[in-house]
Amino acid sequence: EGTDYFNLYDYRNQSVISPFFNNQKDKFLILLNSNARPRTLFKEFYGERLKAIKYFSNVPGFDLYGGGWDKTPRHPLHFHYKKYVHRVWRGKAGDKMEVLSQYKFAICYENAPYNGYVTEKIYDCLAAGTIPIYLGAPDIKEIVPDNCFIDFRKFRNYSELHNYLLSISDKDIIKYRQNMLHFLNDKSTMKGMRTLAHEILGI
């Protein structure tokens, strides 16, 4: 993930919108992550991804992509979720951006909730024209405008989130994507590689 993270920022400094942004969004919802083990059970969102998989495994139009999901989920509290994973796993994505761009919405959870800890996940969604459902950095609204993503913290449970997603009109989706374009085209929001290295790595 680290390589993708810095490559994305380098990519954004040159061409912030992927060639797939305007792809037809015929599919409903995607989660694109590898099957990884949390380093700690304190302040982690690996388990929350698995809860999302469990709920949406019963929802038509939800697909899971990423490596390692042919094996048992590696979270010690949710290892028994393999049956839910099996229903929705579609293999590795191949061209990540092209696959992502086919969906209206994407579950976009960071690994942990720390201020300023924003990885490539949300930027991949924005560049693909797919609306992120975000959970991660508490200060995300200071980094990405809140009219560009859906804040999962606003919902009490996945049923409430699901109903909200179904209520979003085509007009609403167009508005989200216009907001995303405005943000991606605003060069004043871009952070240089030197700034990122300082903030993330302390160098």
C-alpha cells in the first residue's frame, strides 16, 4: 500500500483525474481491499470492513475484490465470516482504477482512525468517479470536502446506510461527481511529496 500511496500523489500532481472517471457506473457497491490481519485490536477498521462484507453479502450488486480472500479472514474476531466473503468475492481487481470506476459507491475504510492518516483509498475513489463511503481520519473534512464523500459516521448501522444509498437519485450522484471534479481540479488542495513525507514519515 505504501508504494501505491506515494505513486498516487505523484500521479495526482500530474493528472488528477483517471481516464476512467466518466465510465458508466452501472454497478452498485464495491469493497476493494486485501485480506489483511490487523496489527492490533485497538483502533482498527479491518473488523469494520468484515462487518460491512457480512451485511452487504445479502445485497444484490455488492462485490468484493482483493487478494487473499480465498483464505479465511485474518481478523481474530471475525475469522468465521468466510461464508459471507465467499458469496461476494470476485478475485483480484486487475486494473484497480478501471474496476473501481464501474461502481456508483465504494466502501472506503482506512486501517485505523488517526488525524491526518489518509491513504490512497479515498483518492482512488475520487479519481475513478466513484463515491467513497469513508471511515478513517477524524479530521477528513479538513482534507477532503465533505460534499465529495459519504461519511459512515453519520449512520447508526449498515441498514441505515443501505437505505440512504438506495435513496440517492441520479441527480444527487451527478452532484457528488461534480464536487469531486472541482476538488480534484483545484491545485491549491494538492500536497507535494516533500510535505507528505514529512507528515507521514517524519522526514
